[in-house]
Amino acid sequence: MTSFKKMVAVLAAAIAFTAAAASAQELKIGLKTEPSSLDPQYHALTPNLQVAFYMFDTLVKQNESLKPMPGLALSWKPISDLVWEFKLRPGVKFHDGSDFTAEDVVFTYERVGKVPNSPGLYTIYTRQMDKFEIVDPLTLRIHTNTPAPLLPLDVAALPILSKKAASGPAPEGKTSAELNAGNGLIGTGPFKFVSWQRGNSLVLERNDAYWDGKAPWAKVILRPLSNNTARVAALLSGDVDLIEDPPTTDLAKLKSDPKITLARAVSNRLIYIHLDQHGDPPIGIPDTNGKNPLMDRKVREALSIAIDRKGIVDKIMEGVALPAGDFLPYPMGGTRKDTPIDPYDPARAKKLLAEAGYPNGFSITLGAPNGRYINDLKVAQAVAAMWSRIGVKTEVDAVAPPVFFKNRDSFKYSAYLAGWGSSTGEVSNALKSLVATPDKLKGMGTTNSARYSNPAMDAKLEEALRTVDDAKREALIAEASQIVMADHGLLPLHFEVSVWAMRKGLIYEGRADQITIAQNVKPVK
Amino acid sequence: MAGSAPLQWRIIVGTKEDGATGVARSQQEPEMLVYIIRRLMQAALVMVVMSAVVFAGIYVIGDPVAMMISPDASEVEREAVRVTLGLDQPTWRQYLTFVGDALHGDFGKSFLAGQPAMGLIFERMPATMELAVASLILSLLIGLPMGVYAGLRPHAPGSKAIMTGSILGFSLPNFWVGLMLIMVFAVLLPDLIPWWPRLPASGRGTTVNLLGVPVSFLTADGLLHLILPALTLAFYKGALIVRLARATAREVLPMDYIKFARAKGLSENRIVGVHVLKNIMIPIATVSGLEFGQTVAFAVVTETVFSWPGMGKLLIDSILLLDRPVVVAYLVVIVFFFVILNLVVDLLYSVLDPRVRLESRAT
């Protein structure tokens, strides 16, 4: 027994030693997804952008509700339909002490298309850029090949590298592998790179010369904890100070824990159901004599009002969602304050079905991914039960995400549940991808596997995407989205609410894009 | 008892292979070489078949590009990525390209990370090896004394408790054991008892370079991080060794040489420590070796629960994203590893079994 106590004492001493090494100015964050690379132009996906924002800045930043804010650019304005002018922030220094100028911006934007082996190029943000004109070191004009009213939002996803540090013999300058090793990883951001061990930790230290004020943390350690339970356990045991996205099943327990604080923010991610509207014969609806009931607006409305959105939010999502009646929550761009949410009314739904000629309903299969969105399978099962109640016999086909995407993209589902996060924080992004008539060349309707098509909506959207004036454009977008909603072209279910859990003594104002930004995590005074 | 079936099976497999080595050893050396070459050729065949199956499998499951690209990307951009990754080619041509490159030692680049798949795996290998070795040592330290004790005194209440406990070790799922260890040693006990040290519940501790390989068992922080995941893995393995040690000790005890040793008046310590232990080491070494391979290849669950940056975690992440080059390269490494491991176990067996040594001396 005494030797056991001795062992424990030795252990305790060892732990005290390691704990003492960690200063109070250290913040450890448990990430849900690890970035695939530190090269800020390798893979256009949120986990990569998230860590890029620690070390780099963008010309335009997005605030908590995704509104554009000045970043490395102080101001920006369209000079003509095809030219944007950015006035850059003077006096900004890179981590190596060199000055930030328009040269760095041009170097960065030109590097975007040259990064090899990318599983998702950032060219989705530069495709409208035609050429760059450096007026003076702090004034940059970007010429576009088409009117690009959303260009300021595109540049918000393009972190600026240092031309001096990231130049090299390869066509793209410093390669992704070099940047992953920290070679050339020089930005203007609030933190500097220290080390990265893939799968284990990314260590960063504060940039004391940051133009937007010093971050409250001298050292930040980002740790990938992809398993939900492991992430919560790491927070409870004090391994990390803050975690992203605790699982909904643990929320009640975390809420009642006196040592834990939660932060929430309504996200830009809509969970929706898309109904196949490509015409006759229907897919997976065997009992309507070859007629596609989903082409009928009344049937779509019936299916929409048969869903108890509030019930799903309360019972399945444990309150971490908001019932939806639009593509994005108010007040994001292109939304209305008084957007109606389809009321739950199964009696009227039955009546609508009868009016449409289906008094006995029909059979349908609802496809859903299992494990892609929060509680996706459970939500699909709930919707299936609700539809079955009005006589639409629904079977859920829930499969692993890769299989789901494959089935969806090859039009195997008569109805499917999916999610969409509008990274731009305004509705045109969702309209373009989810409900515009599919057109590969124009890049429209890329995720519209239900093949909903309404020429009136397409016309409004295309006009909006040419309109540089903000107010006019947002009005047009709102009209376009109302056309879809009146059509019941797509059934919005809810917006996910992002949750962060952290130890008591910290505050974080959650963000709509579900990103965790260390300099915004503050100790309670 | 359901738990004992695979155990029996493993021992039989072990004995068979051991027997084969015994024969090879007892005959001339060239036959030994032939035996090794035959083994390696079998391995090559397995690798070819396995890589073809994985290629076809991932093709059937879905499109890796759909899993990795930003949903904002247009069809043109998706197609560009497909061309970059070579996914626009027919599957059979992709496979032939892979085989051709593999013959030159190039196993392709990870779709996700854009780095050589083999490099990613070797980067993660030390972490997994370290965990597997730690759990092996722990399981032997715990399992062997307990098993021998239970074999020597089969009717003592302590032995019965050990055997009952080993059933738990077998049947409790790995992830549950891991989570419980975290809850108890990282959350509950330190909260309840002020002087109780809090054990880290996730990740790998500070590493130092040993001959160019980053290892964590040489630092205090690294050792602390190693305790809970190693214990989780040792839980099952320890139970296996308890049962094996007990069964073989019971087999050895009535043997003539033990009786003879007793008659000679040797001390109990010497009888157990030398005569019994030496003889039960043969099956223990076989099973530990094979179990070690299992741990290295498939510590996936434990690595996930503890966010341990090992190969298993890499494999599961790669499977989820359909990162085919990493999955294929991983399985190639594992097949190769198992072949080598089986060879080593066989050779070790002949070292441990004095009869094999006597026979080879006679020839």
C-alpha cells in the first residue's frame, strides 16, 4: 500500500511538473476536424480556412454573422461593373517584419490556380478575377470577367501569403509540403506558426505586433479530436480548454456541470428536404401509375405542412436548432424578418393530398446520410413518421455519407434530406447551388439533384448576380428565394445551432460559420 | 463460452506454423530459405489481391471528390480535381498505373493531404508501435503472474476471482473500457480525491528523438499520456494471457520433469520460476507475437477513443474520406508486417523450444 502511495505521489509530482510548464496564457482547443494541409491555398474547406485565419489575414473579414468587415483592406468599392478597387491597410507587418503591400495580394491570388494535387482548389473564389492592377502599394484594382458583386465575400476566403517568404523555384512558389513544415508560412495574422504534428497538435504563438490588437493567449494549441465522446472527455478531464460541437446527447449533462460553460450561435447551415421534380415517371414512387406526384405544388405543400418542425427541434435536436422557413436565418443577406415558417397542420395536409388526386397517399423513399449532419438519421426517421401519418408511406434509406452523395448525384432518390452551409452568409449562394436550374457550364444548380426548375426564379437570380448595388441585389435575392418558398420547391427544416463547450472562466461569442477563433476566446475578467 | 473459441483457434494456428518451422529447422538450411521465400511470395500474392479488392471496393462505395471538395464547387471544378487525382480514368487503368508505380516503390499520394501515402503512414508508425509495445509489456506484467498463480492454485478463491475477472477482460468492448478508464482516472477520481493525479485522456505527450524516431516514453509527460490507452489495450490482451498461462501451467505441472524436480528437493521458487515458466513461455510467445500484430494493425478503436495519432486513426479517417492511396498503402504495409511477424514468431519459437535446438544439433 505504501509503495502504491509512493507511486501515486511520484505521478502527482510528474503531473505537477508538466502542468507548471503550461502557463496560464495557454489556450488548448479541441477541433472537430483536422486541416488537410497548412497551405492556405491547398484545399478550400472550412477546417483548412479555420487554421489559416490564425496565421493569415484576408482583405475582407466576416464578422460573427458573416457580414463583411475591413481586414487587410480598409475599404473597397466598385469603380465600374467590372472593376473593384481595394484600399489596403497601411503599416501592417508580416511575421518576419516585412511590410504588407498590394504585391503580396497579387502574388497570393495568382498562386491559387497553381497549387498541384489539390482535392478542392480555391479557384472557386478567384474564377471571376481577370487581371490585377497595382495603382500604388496600398491600392489594388481587380478586373473581373463578369460583374462580380460578391467579390468582397470571395476574397474573405483567400488568406494573404507573403510574396517574399512564399516565393520559390516551383511554379507555385513554396510547395504545400514546404508550407506544412512551416517553411514560408509567414502571414500577418494574430498567431505565428510554431509546430505541426499531423494528427496530434498544431502549436501557435502570439504575434505581439498584430495590427488588430494582441490576442489574450501567448500560446494556442489546436488538437484534432474527431471522435465526439473523446472530445467531451478531453474537455471534462482538462486536457483542452474549449471544444467545438459537443454531441447533442451530452448537452444536458454539460449544461448542468458547474465547471463548464456553453456558447451557441445560429449557424449558416440549413437542413432541408429536396423533392424530385424532374418530371414523369417518378423515381421510387411505385403506386401512382407512372405519374410523379411531387410535380404538384399542392403535394409539396402537403408534405411541408405535415412536418412538425418545432417538434423535431425540441425532441431530436435538443434545442440546438431553429425551425426554418428560408435558406438562411434572419438577418443574413437576402432574408426577411417576417419569413413565415410552414405551420404544422396534418389535417390540411391530408385535404391538400385529396385535392391533388391522392386521397390514399402514395409510397416514397427518403434518402439521408447517416453521420454527416447533426442527428441526420433521427431527423429523417421523424419526417418519415410524420409523412406516413398523412398517408404518404415513407421508407428511410440512410447510408454512409459517401454512398449517399453517390446515390444523390445519380438521381436515385425521390426525396432526400441534406444540409447546406452558405459560406458567403447571403442567400444567393444557396439559390445558385440548390434550386437554380442545373447548368454545368454556368455552374448553376450544382447540388440541385431534385432538378427543381423555375425560369422566373432563374431570371431573378441571374439579374441579382449581375447587380453590384448591395441593396438592390439583396432585394432581388429575397424575391428569388420567395419564389422558391411559395413553390415549396425545397422544404427547409431547420438551421443548426453551433455549440462550443469550454471550461468556466472563458467566454466565446459563437460564429455562424461554426469556426473557432482563438483571439475571440477571452478569459472572464 | 464464446470468448474462448478464437483463443483455441489461434493456438492451433500457432502450433501448426511452429510445427512447420520445426521441420524446416530440423532439415537442411536451404529448405529454410525455400520456406522463407515461399512465405514472401505468398505475401506478394496477398498484396496484389488485396489492393485490387480495395480499389474495386472504394470505387463501388462512392466518389472521393464528392467527399473532399467544397460543396460550392461547380461541375467544371470537380472534373478538374478528378483529372488531377487521376480519377477520370477507368478503374482498371487506375489500378494498372498503381501497380506499375508500386513496383517502383511509389504507392501514390494521399488524395486529401497531397503527400506520399507511405510517408504519412511511416510518420504515424512510431506512435502505434509505442502503444503496442507498452500494452504488450503491461499485459505480460499483469497477465503472466496472475495466470501462473491461478494455474498453481486452481481452487483458491483468489484464482477464481482472477478467472472471473479475465472473462470481463475478454468480453468488455474496447471503446467502453477506454471511456470508463477516462471517466475514472481523468475525471472522477481527481475530482473526488484532491491528491489524486489527473491522467491525460487524449493525444500523445511530448516526444524526443531517439535515433531519429520521435518517441514519447522517455519524457514524463509522454509516459503519462501512454498510461490509459496502453491499459485499455492491455485489458483484453492481459485476460488472454491469464487464461493461456493458467491452462499451460496446469498442463505442465503434472509432467515428469516437475515431479522429478520436486523429488530432487528444489525450492518451489525455482520450480515455478525456471521449470514451469520456461515451458509455458512457448505458447505465450506465440500468442503475444500474433496479438502484437493485431494491436499494431488494428488499434483503431483505442486510438480513436484516445485521439492517439497512430496509424489506426489515420486508416479510419482515410476510409471515411475514401482516401484510397492511404488505405491501400496501409494494407500493403500491414500484410508485409504480418508476414515478417509470423516469421519472427516461428524463429523465436525454435529458440524457446529446446527440443528443436537438440534436433538441429544432432543433424
